[in-house]
Amino acid sequence: MALPPKPRSICANAWNVVFVTQFKLFCQSFYRRLATGHSGDSDSEFRESSKECSYTVSTAALLICARSGCVWCGFLAKRFRFPKYYRCWWRRHISRVHVRVRFETCPRGETLQTVKIDWTPCCHSSRDSISFSPYTTADDPAAAYIEGRLRIPHVSAPKVLDLAKTCVEECTRNHAACRAMTLNLAPLPRRLVECTGPHRVYIIETDSNMRGQYVALSYVWGGQQRHRTTKNNLASYIRHGINPAILPRTIQDAIRVTQALGLRFLWLDSLCIIQDSEEDKHRELASMRNVYRYAYVTIDAARAAKATEGFLQDGSALAHGATLPFVHPIAHRSYPGYPIGQLGNLYLDATPWDKETNADRLSRTNETGRRGWCLQETLLSTRSLVFTSETLQLRCQQVTQNVGGADHNESYDLPRLPDVILRSGDSAEIERGSRLWKEICCAWRGIVENYSRRSLSYSSDKLIACAAIAEMFAPVLGPDYLAGLWRSTLLEDLLWRRDSRDQGAVSSQRRPQHDTRAPTWSWASFDGPVEYLPYLSRDDSRETTFLAEVVTCTVAPQDQDLPYGPARIGGVLVLRGKCSPCRFADHGDYLRVERTPAPSERASVKPPLLVAQFRLDRPSQLPRRRRCLLSRPQELWLVPLTQDVSGNISPIRGLVVARARRGTQATAQEDQRDVFRRIGLFWAFPRTASTSKFFDNVPTVEIVLV
């Protein structure tokens, strides 16, 4: 077995220990399978153990080789570093390190799936370890032994668009979940852009009987669109058409992709909705869910921050952590032209998947992932071609895959709508309280959390920008939709809180004194990221007791044609439950809650205490100095909503409310009672019998929330 000469980019020690060993281990694996009769063509009981090699090297020699140009030593020196305040101590006391490299293969032992590197100082007990998924190009000699493929950055190439068309066609044929939700001839939207002409595109108007296939576009405007459709130019766009050269680049690219997919029609809001007609806007917004739901495929211009940028320019080149040699072990049956010992390229990513968060990845590659309007366009689409800043992806109800076969980490994906929500007619058969019904409730709350992290140009669009999603959930959770909450799960839906992980997003928010968008008890009244308490999960073993009940809840939509849109002023929620005035004292991350004694309790009785966690909806309400938040009672009240009764600890969760300011609209009957507004959420974990019955002596009253 002849080996190729050592490349200049690798030092002699690394070449002999790591890469020559890799060659021998893979050759031994092949001949062992050959001797045992396992060719690797089918699944069998044969399992190949991890191939590994190890060596010890001095830190001085490692750094010298790295400065001399050794890619492997430079990669190790950069990857495995102690914190800055330990670095001087490390150089003085850690003179040698032990490096172990493991080549983990697939169960049949044929292809390399993971490269795991362990780094252990010889005089220290700690060990650092990082796993990488290797990849290479499809035409590289190493492709026979490395499954991972390099992401395609040249998304505008005709070959790449042909691959995208093939992926879409395979999805319609082979994905059962997607095929069940795809109509061969779907009802067409009211207006479409006809993209068949080479030099002109035309707006056509359809009728209710016309059916066919069309492409929808999801993109970020990023400013006013000069050539948007208006009452004055609609007739001209229909009769004479539009020169694509005068349109924003994103729309030009969408027309090109539509033609490459072999389709005739394209839908986009700036041209297919009359932008200066409120009547047409309301009519089209009411049918928005069907536009993306029935689109054959949606083009997601994720990399374009505004319409003038476009999305077909080449993506950013992937920053390789290291480009390493891979010695071709044998003449592979799939690549017979490569001789033994042929050198290929093995790439390791600069940032391993376990070192980058989902939010960081999405914010770096997805502009549409930051915008509120784009969420419903993504979730309602059966399949989407996503043009990110790095590559092109196909996202459907079953998988998310990189076009070209590059690896994709599923943890970066947005949550999908449950299949039963997208399939018409199936949702009516779901039994309320069943496990599937609870999963759908959790899916809605997850969508609320994701949506609240997105930006909107106008805060008044808070409810209307997700109205199409709410309409899809209505057959299961509805029909009563109360400013972002559902009557069927109202007490649990009230348990949202400000997300403390994103202080920057909420620190600048200033809610008007009389916000007309939604009542204070709705998450839609808050500008910033929100989250639900973790207990709202699919755990069926948890027994929950409701400590309050809904008497009435009156929320009317501003427009009867948009029942899931903005609410009118004056939404009122009346609860029957406990309402206890309290004092709050700061104790680190917790707050001590001292309940004011009830009139029936003796004055000599020490007021009961409850240690609770508490989060205000507006951080500006927190005191600057660490002292008692409120020195006087009768200013804040606790309204408990739920309590778990399973286990030794019975968590209590509820609202923190304050008196509503004067001028708050209420009915004449409500003016005779105290009217409150929500200002935060509390949750407590009583550990004794007395604290678990903290609210027992509090009288039951009706609480009016606005």
C-alpha cells in the first residue's frame, strides 16, 4: 500500500501519527469486512468500533509547528485554549498535552461521520472534547468515505436551480406528510403575476373557478415600493404589463426562480394587493392563509434585508476551521477511478454545532426570521425554498435539507405546524383534553414565543400579522379568540411573562398609558419577547387545580371581516378568585411576599409569608436600589390562577395586578368595583403545608382586569 508524499501543510509528526494512521485504520476495516463476508451493501450485525489514534506532544512544539504553517497543529492550538486568566499559568505549568483523535464511522463502518478530538494536559485531570461533522465536495476523492457535503454558495447557478426543482418534485412524490397537504390544482388567489414573457410580466385577475399551481414570495420590504400596485396603475399593469428591470431586485430574482421551476404564476403582496385600497387590503388579508397554504412552493428570500438587495447573489463562503488531507484507502466501488493513496480534502467547520445557539444561527442567516409578518408565511407554506446567506434549503413538513446534500442541523429549524392543523377537515375530530389536543396547545404557545421575538414596523400590526396562523388553530382551540388568547385555555394562556434572556429587546419599550392594541392581560399588549412557564408542557401525569374561574371575557375585533385581527378598545376580563394585597421585599433573585392579614384574622397573628419569584412586564418598574419594592400595602395584589397538586411540592402561579389608572374604560357595572391592570407574573414553590395554603383565608371576589 503506497502512501502519497506528505503535503507541505502538515508537519511530519501529525502526518505520521494522525493521517497515516487514518489510512491504515480504514484499510484494516475494509479487509476485515472482506474477510468476514460483509460487503456493506446491506444492513447487518457487523458494527465497526471507533477508529482512533493518540499521541503526546509538548506545547512548545505544537506552537512552533502551528507558526510554521501546519494546519493541524494550528487548528489544535486555536481550538483548545484555557480561559484568558489561566493562559499564563498554562504555559508555565502544562508543558505536554495528550491528544486523542477518534474517527467515528457509520454502523457499517464504511463512511466517516464524526471526528472527535480530546485534549488532556498531562499534569491536569481536566479534559476538553469537541466533535465535528466532516464534509467534502461531491467530486473529491474523499467523497467515497465522507458523507457530509460542502454547502452550495452559488445559488444563482442554473445547475443549482435545477437541483432545487428536483428536490421540490421529490417532496411532492415521496414525502407522505407533504403529499397529503398538496393539491394538484389549488384555487388561485384573486391576482397573480404571470411570468411567462421574457421582457414583460403581467398582472392577471382570476375568478373563483380557476385552479392551478403558483409560487408565493415571502420577503422583507425594507421601505416603500415604488412600483407597487395602486388604483391608478392596476389597469396598466393588467393590459401593458411591467418591465421586470424596473422592479426591485428581490422581485426580479423571484420571477427568475419561478421560471426555473417551470411554473407560470407568482404571488407577492406588493403587486397582487392594491396598496392604497383599504377595502382590497382587508379582503386579501382575510384570505392570506389560503395564499401560502395552497402555494405549490414558497420562495423565502431569507438573506435579503430589503427588496432592493435580491437573494440570488452568491452566498458567503463557509469559514473552514481546517482543510485537512484525507488519504483514499482503497478503490471504492462508487469511485473506481481513484487509486489507493489518492489525497482528498476533509473540511472541519470553524464553529462546531454544539458551540452555536439556535438563535445565533437563525439571526445570522435569516432576515425573514426576524420579521413578524414573515412567520405566518413560513409556517403556512407546505414547502419553501429558503435562500439563506450561506446556501439554498428546502423546508417542508417532513424535513429541512440543504440543496446539494450538505449536512443540516435540525435544531436550527423553526417549529412546524402540526400536520392536523394544515390538513383541512381533520381538526374537527380532535377530542378536547386528549394528548394531541395538548400538543396543539403547546404548539400555539411556542408560536407566540417565536412571534414575540420578531420585529414589526408598526406595533398596531401585532395581532393582524399572526391572524392567519390563529385562523388555522381556530377549529381546534376556538372558536373564541380573545386578543391572542383562546377562551378554551384562557387561564393557562394568561401565564405568560417577559423573557428575561433578551433584556435589550424590551428595555426601550414604552407602552402608552392607554394602549388600544390589546388589554394588559394579553401578550399582544407587550412589545418584546415573551415566554410561557415551562410547566405548560405535554406531561399528562401532572395534575393541575385551577384557583380561579372565568366569569366573562369581552373582546370584540375592530373589523368583523378580520375576527383574528386587532381588538377594540375596552376588552374586559372578569375572574372569580382570590385577590390578596401584598408587600414585596427583595431577596436576591427571589421576592418575599407578605400577605396582608384578612379582617377576620386576629391582629396578633403574624402575617403569613410566601417566597416567590416575580417578573414585571416592564423592567423600568424595578427599583434601582435593592430595598423594599413597595413599603405600603394596598398597591399590588396577587391573583393565583393554577396550582399543581401532584408530588410533594405544589407550585402556585398567577398574576400580579395593580389598580387601573383613571380614565380606563369600563362599563357602569364595573365602575362600582375595583378595576385592575396586569403588571407581571408570579410563581412560587411552597415547601410547607402552611405556605401551600397561603391563599386559603383570602375571600373569593370578582376581579375585573382591563
